[in-house]
Amino acid sequence: MAKIRSGYEVLDPAQERKGNPLPVPVKKKRGEVVPYARSEHLPALLPGALGDLDAYIRAANAAPMLSAEEERDLARRLREKGDLDAAQKLTFSHLRLVISVARGYLGYGLAHADLIQEGNIGLMKAIKHFDPEKGVRLTTYATTWIKAEIQEYIIRNYRMVKLATTKNQRKLFFNLRQMREDEKSLSLDEAGRIAQTLEVKPEEVLDMQVRLSGADTPLEGPSGESEDEERFAPIDWLTRDEDTPTSVLQEKARDRLSSEGLARAMDALDERSREVIFARYLNEDGEGNLAPKTLQELATRFGVSIERVRQIEKKAIQKMHEALKGDSDIIEG
């Protein structure tokens, strides 16, 4: 007598005793919610208990192939009735196609399992849009969808910076290597031949050649192989925020306003106060460096006490602030 396990009916009790059941879904009432239960016969790309890539490929190759009539019947059931069991059978019977197509893209350095998973997405999209009345087999129709999904995945993950965005660039990305005569730089004649074959411009061929020959450069790299050698990473050449065009213009405007405002504030002072401010804050040495005078030097120069010089300086600064009240940017700067 057949047994029931996790929502599946085992067809062959003898196989159940061997630990190799072949379950099929138990029929349930329409709309009934059934908890998910993993079935041992479903292939997976996950490591561990669910199997590895080799196990997945073996399971996919063991899936029964459909005749043209069976394929049309399942496709009609899916389109007309939304039969998910039919969609599952169509998917399982074409997993070997995905594996075969994905194997052709192994040269791009991406994991075979990842390519297969992306191809499976393309297969499911093809099954969703497949029209059995067109007289085309699903294998022929799905191949284009599978390739498109895998190619999009490769373009997204081949480099950190996307290499191909336009239709012509994608065409060159997947064909240029095979069409080159050798690994040397493309000559103009060879670029013209490839451009004519792929119906693109020679400049686009040369541009893609440059893109493919480059490599990702880390923003931050090692400082050097030894203490005597220092290598610079791209981040070392990045400009400061203060060097942006906007910041430079703002700084120039601020300097101009500061110069004009300072001149206006100095004009509001009497002669001795101007001399004190100039000596304390604007005096320069022979090399153009600021060289402020001390209070003692100014006291000796004007014949007054140090405290009197400090008072003159304080009052002069107050007057300058009054003159610059309208120029808050200058005062804050």
C-alpha cells in the first residue's frame, strides 16, 4: 500500500524501502494552503543535504524528455488553466538545455552553478511566454531566453564597472575574443573586418578591445612592497572638496569681499589705531610671512604703556566689527 510523506504520495513502495522514493503531489482541494515540504527528487544547486552541482546535473539529465505532443499539451494546460504542475514538468524536462547553454559561457570566470541558476530564470520566463500554437518547439524558443539571462548576468558581474551597455557593445563583448586572430592589439584592417561582420563601427571595436584589455584597479592599494618604495593608489590622487570649481569660486569671492571689507573697516579707524591693527595682524617680513609686532614694541614706538596699546587695539577691533556688521560672511570667515 502506498504511503503518504509530507504531502506527497509514493508510487512504488519497493523504492520507498530502498530509501529512493519517487513522489508526486497529492491532489488537494482548490485553494487549500499546504505547508512546504522538501522532496528528495527535486534537484538543487545548494551544497550539503540538498545535493551539489554534480548531483543536480545528474538529476537534470535523468529528467524525462517530452514528445512534441506532450509538450503542446502541457503548454496548453499552463496557458489556459494556469496549471503549475504542467509548468514544473516543462521546466524539469528542459533543465539539461540550461546546463548545456551555461557550459558555453564558462570562459568568463563565473561559477557554473551561478550561470545555471540564471539560465533557469530565463527558462521559466520562456515557459511563461511560450505559445504552443506557433509550431515551434520549446527548446528552440527557450534557448534565446536562457542565453539572454546568462549574458545579462555575465555583463553585470564580469567587472566591477559595467563594460557593455548598448546593443553593439554587448555584441562585441561576447564575440570579439573569438573573432580575433591573436592576442595582440587589433590592427585597423582586422578591426574593420570584425566591424563589418558584426555590423558595428570600427571605432566601437577598438573601444571594446581597450575595455577588455583593462582590469579593475582597487581604489585603495598597498602603500609599497618595501619601506624604500611607495606605490600610490587611485585614492591618493583624489582631489579635496575644497578644490571643486564651486568651492574655488566661493573662496575667490570670499577673498574679494574680505579685502574690500577690510579696507572699509580700516578706513573707519584713526591713524594710530590703523597702525596698531596693521602691526599686530597684517605686518609681514621680507619673505612675505606674517610677523606681528609685540605689544612691547608698539608701546616703545608710541611712547605709551603696554596696557594703553592693548586698549587701542581692543577699541579698534570693536570699530571694525561695527563697520562690517552687514558682511557676516567676512566676520565668520
